[in-house]
Amino acid sequence: MLAYWFIYLLPGFMAIALSHRHKLQTFRSMGWFWLIFVLFIGLRYEVGGDWGSYLQHYEMAYAEPLMSLLSGAGDPGYVLLNWIASNNDWGIGFVNLVCAAIFMTGLISFSSKQPAPWLALTIAVPYLVFVVAMGYTRQGVALGLIFLALNWLEKRNLFWFLFYIVLAALFHKSAMLLVGLGLFITTGNWLFRGFVVMSIAYGLWGLTVADSYEALWASYVDAEMESQGALIRTAMNLAPALVLLLFRRQWLRVFPDGRFWIWMAFGAVAAVFLVGFASTAVDRISLYLTPLQVVVLSRMPYLFCNKISPLVTTIIIVLGYAAVLFVWLNYATHATYWLPYRSLLLP
């Protein structure tokens, strides 16, 4: 358990210590943290609720024809990575290291562009790092690539936004749902932009979902598959969504390029009402709304700096997510799959 607290407090301490220094941290200055987190996530051993399932993916890839594997129901990017690692006997640790590197590159790149980079990283640790990246490996990779896509979305670059969304969908097909955000890029001809976005969405549907959507619908919706803790996780997105919607005019004055965040906030509100109908499906889709927590809460010290000290706001947020981590480690039903932390580096 101490290992998780150590990883959380590393950026948490930096967030508080540097709360008065506006936008001095860069991606390069966070490089050592990138390495520490990649090793922590990637070299875990028998950690995470789906460890056995992912190990089975790795073992099944051995000596199987690649085209046979790609024609199955798996996600092409993850299938290819497992096939390369398995047939070269590099071990599941190699697969997890690559996935961790992609996830952390996206997360730190996104965090470093926020007004309070260390606070953004701290916010992401309890759920996105520990639960998602270490438990849902494929969706963790997809989320890391989505963070990179969101960077380009804020820069209004349609090509690179769609490029990273396509890569994300190759690791988890549900990521294709974010293709529509490309419509919020206001540069260029809107007819051309709409045509490109719809074409990419149609292509991804045919590549990743078309052959299996009926089975997915039956499993996640018709069967009413339930995900424990789904309501709590959607509620965690609801809090920053309400902050953004209630103070959207002030937000747009300070951050004028982020109108698409408002629509994501509406999505987070809707998820709370829909989670009772298909909790697992909504829970997995809501995962792509969790960047709201990172972007909204990490900007709060500067959004409300005229009313409350940025240091005080930062401390409140760091302590709040420390409470989230405490509750998860001690009371979450599936936390036992993460405890104790084990690593390939340790005997």
C-alpha cells in the first residue's frame, strides 16, 4: 500500500510546493516522473483485476498466424503488440511497459500544458494511473493517445487530432466515440471538416466494431452487465462538469479555446442519469470523460485566483484526491487485486 502512496505524493508534493509558480514546468522537467511512473505501471506483476485475462492474450498470441489473430474480435493494436512480444519471448512485462510508456507520454504531455502541471498529474494518479493504466491496459493506452489528441484539438489541428483518435481506437474500439469532437475545430471549411470526421468514423466502425457490435450490445446493455463503483466514478466526473457549466462564462474568458470541454461536461452530466440502465457500458465510456477532472480541477487555482489563494485551492484538491485514494485502497471491492504491489524488479 505504501508504494501507491509514494507514487501519489511525488507529484502531490510538487503541486503544493510549486503552486505559486505559474506555468514554469514543462514536459522535459517532468521526464524523471515519466520514467518512474512507466516502470511502476509497466513492471507490475500479478497486479490488477484483469491480470489473468491479459496474460491469456499474451499466451494465445504465441505461434498463431498474425492475420488469424487480427481477424478475430480483439483490438488490432493490442493484438499486434502481444504477437510481437510473445513470438520473440519478451514477456508480458514488455507489453505492459510499451502500454505504460504510451499512456504516460499522453498524460504528462497533456498535464504539462495545463496552468498547474503537477496538480494535473496528481489528479490523474488515483484513478487514471492506478485503476485504469494498471487494470484496464488496452483502455489505458487508448486514453493516453486521447490525451495527445486533445492537445491537438485545443490547437485546432484536425489531422493530428484524428490521427491519435484512430490509434486509440486500434487499442480499444470504444475510443472511436470521440471522433465527433473534431467538429469543434473551427478552422477550415466546415463541409470538408464534417466530411472528414464522418469518413473516419465510418471507417473505424467498419474496422473495429461492425462485426461485433451486436455481441457488445447484448453483453453490455441487454444483459444489464453491472460495474461496481460505476456511479461513484461517474459522480467524480460530475463535480468538475458542474463547476465548468456553472462558471462557463468565466471559463471562456480565461480559456477561450476550450469550448468542446463544455460539451464534454454535458456528457458527464448525462452519464450520471444513464448509469442505472447499463452501468458497465456507461462506466467504460465515461472513462473518456475523465480528462474533465484533470483539465477543470487543475485550472481552478487560476480560475478563482481573485477569490481564493491558488495555494489553498491546490492543497484542498490534493487532500481531496488523497481521500479518494484512501477510500479506494481500504474499501473498494476489487482493491485486493492491486494489493500488495508486486513488481518484476522485486524478488
